[in-house]
Amino acid sequence: MIHTAVLKKEVLEYLDPKQNENFVDCTVGEGGHSEDILKKNGPEGKVLGIDLDPHQIGAAQWLHVQFKDRIILVNDSYANLTEIIERKEFGPVNGILLDLGMSSAQLEAAQKGFSFQIDQGLDMRYNDEGGYTLTAEKIVNEYPEEKIAEILEEYGEEKFAKKIAKNIVEQRKQGRIKTTFQLIEIIKDATPSAYWRGKIHYATRTFQAIRIAVNDELENVKRVLPQAISILASEGRLAVISFHSLEDRIVKNFFASESKTTHGVPRIKILTKKPITASRDELSKNPRSRSAKLRVAVKI
Ligand code: SAH
């Protein structure tokens, strides 16, 4: 499936790229949002596109064909934003976009085990090169029961966290748990049948939780936000799209504290009192937009 960028119109409206302005797309993916920006910020404006997944950087190469050296692609984590900007001598920065989570292409890509609809090895790393050694298989087979329960509770808000963790530890005594389908069976076995008929698949929360833990996703979001504000030029815009309540809460709280005057001079002004969500039209066309929430702030 080809990835369709979410909230395209809304992101463009808020980032409002003008001639020759520069932007950082912290999650360039297949380049949907970067393309929209590059169409607006010519003839000299640039986009620095970052992605942790080397395959996604491959998928974004087409942007060079159309926009030549106005697009700069970097395979790294946005958690290292300041360092990347310095290394690339990029700036001034007029806007920064974070489209968190993963793309449909990654969900279906071979051998990562992100999807519970395909039987694959339990990996879940966005980057399986570059020294990232923690995998889903390692968590499931080597973490203590309490730690697994905590991950499922905290990152998945899974109400059967303890039961699932207990069953994982029980089952791994028979042999290493290696595949997504094995894990799904274990989750099924640990939960009541009413849960199997719920609106979302009964493995959704466990898979989300393990993926967040493997990639340290919430910590990365916490790390990048203050860097983004520091990097932005005055009047620069920061747009963040999140896909679940844990991420959205981090963004919301960060914006709230940075826009307050209680601790001195506020650094940002919030442009979205309430998060922007997808229009009915987009919802009908792109299921990934269902849980998307966009928050935008402008640097003072
Ligand atoms: N806006 C993109 C889609 C982004 S999907 C488009 O229009 O195509 C989210 C992307 O974030 C994925 O490609 C994923 O690999 C990337 N990602 C996840 N964690 C990251 C991190 N810590 N640093 C950089 N990129 C990350």
C-alpha cells in the first residue's frame, strides 16, 4: 500500500511555507509532506528531511528528481535534531514538522513484525542497522514479567497487561517466542472472548506498546520538542501530528508550559487551541487519519 500523508492541507496551511523559507521534516517517510512544502518554498528554500528508517530514506529519494538539491535527506533520529542541523549547517529554520509513528509502507514491509496481520519475526525496529539492538523478540523473551506488564500498561494502556505478561512468561518456557502469530495466540489465550470481538483488534495495544518500547518513541518525542523550539527562527512554526493519546499528551503539556508566562517570558504561542483532526472526507479515504491530531505553535 502506498502511504498517504495525513492532514496535508491543514499542515500546509499552518506551516505556511513562503518563498525561500527553510523547513525541517523530522519524519520525511515517503516524502508526502516534504513535497507539499517544496512546491511552495522555491526557488531557493530548502527542506531537510530526516528519517530513522534507511528504507524510508530510500523511498524519499524521488524528491531529488523533482526538487534537486532543495531537498537534503538524512538517515538519523530526530532525537539528534540539534546535532544534525549543525552538521548540515542548515538554517535559518522557518518551520519544523513531526509526523509521528509509522507509515503504511513500514507496517506492511517485510520482516519487521509491525503488523499483526502478517506472520513475521518479532523485530519492530525502525532501524535495524546503526547499533539499535533492542528488538520486540528480546523484550518478549528476556524481560521480566513485571517489566513487560509495565510496558503494556504504560505504552499500550492495555487493561489485560498483567494477564498477557503472565502468559508470555508462561509460554516462553516452552521455547523462544519468535513470530507475530505466536505472540497473537498468547494474547488471545490471555484475554476474555468478549475482548476478541472489540472495535480494535485485541493485539493492537500490545503491539503498539512493544513498538514504542523498542524505538523509545515517547522519550524521543520529549527530547526533540525543546530542540525544535530552540532551532526555530523567530515566527517559525512547529507542527506535530500524533497518533495516540500518550504522544498527544506530551505535545500538549509541552506547548502549555512553553507558552505560559509564569516562568518568565513565553517562548511560543499556541495556534491550535484544540488539536486539528481529519475532515470527514479524509477519514473516508485514509484510515490512518482516524487517530491523527495536529498541534501547532509559533516561536515568539
Ligand atoms: N510524513 C511522512 C510519513 C511519516 S510516517 C510522509 O508524508 O510520507 C513516520 C516516519 O517517522 C516513519 O518513516 C518512521 O521511520 C519515522 N520515524 C520514527 N521514529 C523516528 C525517529 N526517532 N527519528 C526519525 N524518524 C523517525
